[in-house]
Amino acid sequence: MRTHALFWIAILVIGFLSVPMFSTRDEMTARVVKEIEMIQAAMGNQESRQITKTALDIYEQVFVDTGFIRSTKKMQATKDEKVSTYEAFGGSVSSMSDKTDEYLLGVAALCYTSIVRMVIILAWLPYIAPFLIAVVLDASMVRKIKFHTFGESSRVQFSIAAHWLIVMVFLPIIYLVVPIPTTPLIIPFWTLAMAAPLVMVIANTQRI
């Protein structure tokens, strides 16, 4: 389990670092706007406003109030600095500086998008939690019936379902950094997809 967790955390870090390399600031901003429109279409204007406001508050507390944004702006070259290096290095330094600025702004846009998606997951939690609790209770009853009736617990089913469940549990990590606008309706579908392996794992757990 620890190995799987480290693997998915590595994917999250690589995603955060690599996605802005392949997207311009305008493309990242357009994706944020498109995703907000998808949230409004799926969850309504009032809920979408609450989600974006909460995400913006978290973003400001984490990145603005801590001075992180101010520090990244200091890393960006000013127009005068670009002009002063042009005679000595030509346009290479200015071009590299522009790419660095685009990258930093892309990271900022991706951070905001990821925070919006985390807030969406939390917004769905009161609806999906009762369903998952019911799934766990139902699977536990199936397991108990097997024990009382001397039914067989399949190790093959348990192994397959366990690997499937691990992927499903960590799938939201990919959702946080996927570089395309994604509807918030993916969360209930993800919950339904996770229910089947969850039942199989619990129902086929061997007696300790």
C-alpha cells in the first residue's frame, strides 16, 4: 500500500511540474474558465459560486497571504532587465525569461484548478459518503453470511478487486492535475466504479 501511495504521489508531483510546460498561460486560463462553466451547468449557479469562492479563499491563504506569489513575481524578469541583456546575449535571455514567466503563471493556474477540484470532491462528500457506507455494510453482511454458511472466499477475486480498488482510490489524484476541463459529475461515476471492487474485497476477505 505504501508503494502504491508513493507512486500516485509521484504522479501528482510530476503532473504539477510537467503540465505547465506544455500549455501557455492563455490555454491554462481558458481551461479554468471552461471548467467553471461546466461546474455551473452541472451544479447550478449558486453552488458553483460557492465552490469558486471557497477555492479562491484557499488559494489566497495558501499562495498569496504566505508571500509565495510575491516571491515568484520577483523571479520574473522586468522589461528593463530584458532590454539590458539584449545587447550582450541577443534575444535568447529574453526568450528564456518569457518561457519561465509563462511556466510560473501556468503553475498558478493549475494550482487554482486543483483547489477547485478538491472543493468539488468535498462538496460531493455528503452525498457519496452514505452510499459508500451502505456498500461497506452490505459487503460485510455478505462476508458474514459466507462464514456462517461455510461459503468460499475467493483469493483470486480478492486479489483482482484489491488492485482495482487501489487504482480507484488514488484516481482522484489524476483528476486534480488532468490538463483538460472535467465535469464535476465524474465524482459520482467514480464512486459507482469504486463500489464493485470494494464489495468484492470485503466479501472475499479471509477470516483472521
